[in-house]
Amino acid sequence: MNNANQNPSRTFPLHTTEPRPLRPKRQGASDRGPGWKSWLAGLTTAGLLLAVAPVHAQTYLIDFGGPNATTRGPAPDDPVNYWNNVDQNLGGTSNGVLAGLVSSLNVTSSINLVMISRFNGNNENGTQSATVYPVDATRDSLYGNTESFNNLTNIFPSFKLTGLDAATTYSFTFYASRTGVGDNRETGYTVTGGNSGFGALDPANNIDATVTVADITPDGAGEIRIDLAPTANNNNANHFTYLGVLQVDAVPPQTPLVFTKQPVSQKVVQLKPVTFTCEVSGSPPYFVQWYENGSALPNANTFSYTIPSVELFMDGFQYSVTVSNLAFGVASTNAVLTVLNDTNPPTVLRAASYDGSTIQITFDEAMDPASAGQSLNYVVNSGAVDTWAALPSADGLSVLLYISVTLTERFTVVINNVQDAAGNPIAANTTISGDVIGIEDQDVLIDFGGNNQTQFGPAPDDPLNHWNNVTGATGLSDTGELFNLVSVYNTASPIGLAMIRRFNGVNENGTLISTVFPSQATRDSMFGNTEFFGAGSNFFPSFKLTGLNHLRRYNLMFYASRTSVGDNRETGYTVEGANTGFTALNAANNINNTATVEGISPTASGEITVSIAPTANNNNANHFTYLGAMKLSPYAPPLQFQPPVIANGKIRLEWTGAGILQRATSATGPWSAVEPLPTSPYEEDLVPGESRFYRLQR
């Protein structure tokens, strides 16, 4: 038997540095797991102290009541947490089902609430002064009774939760309030699964009291049942029983954490970026905190920590990290940062025009914005093209030149009088050639998800690329559309996306540590399913890309992630245009895997269709399928040299694929592009006694 005290440990609303669920505390129970004291002691020895946050892996909040449904939003709703609602239409039945409960962080689950015995009705005379839950949750309750009321007798409400994880233990916190009464209305809550527990709470004039039944495991079918009945202390004439809020905390089994990779000391040139990383073994969820010289760094809560630009004064700084789960934690050793003076002049990496009216110059390091932003420092095509503005990027690694004419072919830029952020000037008359890159030759990135839309910007967004976002308004509709998708260079295209068959919903339980795409894109996915879940069954999502060049071929890369699952959720992607391709990806616990279909030609009308379905390997009970991110790229044949031919004092080179031919006098370089840019086949004279090497580079 598990009885709790009547004092909640949290007040409403809960304000933390990141969303954390509400959780009342049991009397005499620690908020930390069984290993918390020993691991805190270890941190003290290491010179750091980090308290384990009293947080569960998943929390589900259910409001039992009438018209006052609780949602995420300002008071009287909940500004922090997402809720589920059991109203009188559902709770007043003996077979009603609330499918796919969402967690307090809005993660859709496989958990269903199934009514077994009905409530009598709804009472709206609860308190509006509670601090443990929001007003919309505390002001109403569903109730039962033994004596005749509303022509109903012997109403002993009962329901069960299905789809639970057999390896997880669950804690149940009950709340109810009925103000303006003078009797005792104590309600008993019996919780039965693989084991059982009992708790009791008197709702009469209750404001903040709760009761928790903890450590319940599901039965063999993955179910836990809750029964309500009056206790012996209940002296109300009708023996009313109440339930206003049920909070379910799911606690997965926890194992100790061990570093498999600790942060290492690094030497970095000033104003260059540096990244410290770590890896651990042990059970999730993981709570990560990085430290600089022993002080916690704000928002440094992933397995890598990047300093975009190190300064000379940071020489000798120490960086460390702590990682904890719900019960255990570890602290790393210190990694020392050594900062070296930058004495190297900047160099130009690339020049390209993605729209014909601007030129993007990319440097190997951050530039001084004052000098890089002077348009007179750039001469295009020997002055035949005027440069009327130069706009440095926020990170200083590139400059966008606005020019007076529309370019259609290869161009040159001569650069003078610009310097890097450390004051080193670029070499005089630095010259770079570039090409106009058509929209068909630019990548397009699409994020399929919910609230976590991917933008161009610092992490968790994408500091390098521009994105398009398919949100719920588009993806959860059979007719949703996006027009004029932008490329990764923010160039508007004629490409569109049109839904054919909708997704069921959005899952926000994807990884945050992928190196393939930014975390805003990997943390959520849209999903389909075959068995009944959420909005229904037989969701086989499909959409088409329109406005494509029917004379070109394209590659489509797919990505999805669904963490903390133990089954196979392999998703098949069928891609159809003038030809057809197929690939598959298992989203279960995926971090960096992708799947690509190459060389798809659009139909004559410029369309490619993508259809999503579970594969034969998918053994999930609902056969969930996922799509989190998609990359559309121009197809390029592989770069490959044909055997060279030497005849008549010349060497003849032929190759497949689109690349830049480079040559050098040594196999180790330095390499330089052959000018003017040749196409296959290419010939040049042999020089007796001279070594010459060639390579192709995209």
C-alpha cells in the first residue's frame, strides 16, 4: 500500500529553464533515484556539484471534468504543460476510449484510456485557488455515488490504461476538489496492474492536497486499472466519490551511466570555432550540463558544446560536463582550451551566384565586417559589372555582393583590402572564378514536424542552410500545399509540395544529437499508422513535389527519428516519377541514418510522388511510419575518369559526372583548377620530364 501526504511539492505554474512536468511528492519519499547520494558525492570530489532534477521521463496529465477542458495556454489553462481531457461524454460511458494520450511535452504515446464503469456526471464546484494544478483542471470533477442520485445508484467508476510499457513502472497522483460542503467525501483509488496499490483523498473543500500511488507495473497485457470507491471515512449521504486530475508518471528502468568518450583538451587558433563532445552508456533519459571553469553554461544541455569563436583571453579555460538520468550521474574530467594567435591571412574558398543578381563569396574564416562590407573592395569581370553593395553574413564567413546586371555565365571577382577578424589582410589581387548555379542545381530541405520549425540561424536551427517547413496545418490535411519552396541558399523556386493523403499526427520524441540535420528538424516527425491510433487507422501518407524540371533527375534523402522504443519501425518510401525507386529506414532510436532514392526523373508535368508505408520488418503494434526531414538534390552521375590516352604528344582525358578538373605536379598538391573550365574530353600538351597529376572535384 502506498499512501502519500496531502502536501504537493510543486506549485502552479512551474517555471524552469526547460519544460518540466508537474509532480506532487509523496511523504517521506525522495525526489531522486536510489543512486543520487553516491553520484553527488562523486561530483563533489571532482570539484562540481549538480543536483539531479526531480523529473520523470514522461508525465501524462488528464483532466476529468465537464466543459472546462484544460489546454496548454495562459491561465486559467496551463502555460507550461499539455493535457488530455476526459469529459462527461466519455467518462459517462462504460466503453469510451481516449486514444493516444499525449505527454506534458506534447509527445503522442501508445497509451489509451478505456472506460470500464461510468461516472455519474460532472461537478463544477471545485476550487479556483489551487496552486498545484491550473484552474480549468481543479474547478470541475467527474463523480460517482452509491445511493440514488440522478436516478443512478451504485456508480463505482473504473477505467484502465492500455498500451503501457512492461519494463516501466508508473506512479499515479490523484486530485479532486468539492468546495462549500461540511461532510467527509473521502475517495479511495485502487490501482491494479502486475502489482497493486491504494490511496485515499478527501475532496471536501480541498485546495492543494493530492495522493500518490507509486511504483505500479503493468500486467501481462500492458494494462493498469483504476477503481474509485468511497472509504469508510466517507460520511456523505450519497457517498460521492470524485476525480478531477490524474497525473501519470512513467519511470523507465535506470542503469548507471559511464562515459565512453570524455571531452578532450584542444588547441585552437583565435576566432575559430571549437567543439567539445562526450558520449555515455547507460539508460536514458539523459540530462546534460556543460561547465566553463566550474560554472554552468546556460542552454548547454546536449552531448556537444560549441564555442563559435574563441578569444585569446580564453586560453587555459577548462570545460567539463555532467550527465545524469533519473537515478545516476557522472562528471567528466576537465578539458583545457589552448588558444593560439591567428597570423594567417584569409583565403577565398568559393564564389557562386544562386540567382544571377547576387554573388556569394565564401572565406575560410570570419572576416572583419568593416572591410568586408566595402563594395569597392570587389571588382567583378574586370569592372564590367558594378558592385553596388556588399553584405557580410552574421558569422563573417561569407559576403553577399549585389551587382548591377544579371549574370548568366562564369564570372571572376578580384578582391583587395579586406582582412580577417584578427586583422590579417588578404593577399593583394586575390582572384576567384565562380558559376551561376541554377535552381535545379540547388538542394531543397523540408522539415516535417510540429512546433519545432527549422529556420536559418544558430543551433538548434541551421546556421548554414535555409529550410521549408511542413507543419500540422499542411501535413495533417489531404489538401495541404506549400508553394515556391526555397533552396538552401534561400532562392525561391517553382517547386511546390502538395499533400495527397495526410499524416495522422506529429511525434516530438526524436533525437537531439544528430549530426546530419539540426535538432529542430530531428526532434519531431510526422507519422502514419495502420491500426487505430489518434485520428484513426490506415494512414498511409503521400505527397507530391510539383514544378520540377522534367528534363532533370533528382535524389531524395529521407530521415526520421523516434527515440526510447524497443521495436522495429521501419518505414518504406516509394518514389514515383517517370521512373520509380524505393528505400527504407528504421526510425526507432535513429540518430544519423538516412535513406536515399537516386536518379528519379519527374513526369512530363514535372511531378514526383512520395508514398509512405510500413515494411515487412516493421513489428510495431500500430505499424507506425515516420518522416522527419527530406532533402531534394539534383542527381549527379558519379565522377569517374576513363583510362587516359597519350598520343601525338598530348594527353587526352575523358570522364563522367560534373566536376572541376584540377591538376598538380605532385600527388599531394597543391592543386589548381584548369582554366578555362574544360568539359570532357580534354587535351593538353605533354612536357618532357614534367610530372602531372589530375583529379575531379565537385
